[in-house]
Amino acid sequence: MCLEKIKTLLIEISQFEIINIIDNSSSHAGHQGVQGSINEITHIEIQVKNFNNLNRLDIHRQIYYKLKSEIESGLHSIEIKILKN
């Protein structure tokens, strides 16, 4: 799993704009939920610009749907920050 793959999966979403994807895995290394994980990326932050004024739940649903395979393979945490227009 790498950031480029995550970006590729999310680029298909057209209802809002992905501004940035940040790998925060190193800040959580050794935490109980990720100990023994073989994945390099376990925690990410996604910054979103909500130009269509979707509700927060719809944005979360779309991101989690697109990243389902990454979650199943070890992505432990997704922090979604919705930026003001």
C-alpha cells in the first residue's frame, strides 16, 4: 500500500476535491492497533474541499467506499478534514 495507490483510488470522486493526503503512520508506530502490521501506511489524513456542500456523512461514505480494499489490507485510520470553501 502506498500514497500513490490511495490517490489513484480517490481521484475518481468528483463530488468534492481531494486537496491533500498526508501519511501520519510514523506518529502512530508502536500503537496497539498497528503492532505487527506489515503495511507501511496505517494512518492517513485526507483534506477535502467540499465545493458541492455535501453533508459530512456522504463525504465519509464515499471515501471509505473507495478505500475499502486498503482498509481490508491494513489501513487502520483515516482522518478526514473538510476545509471551508
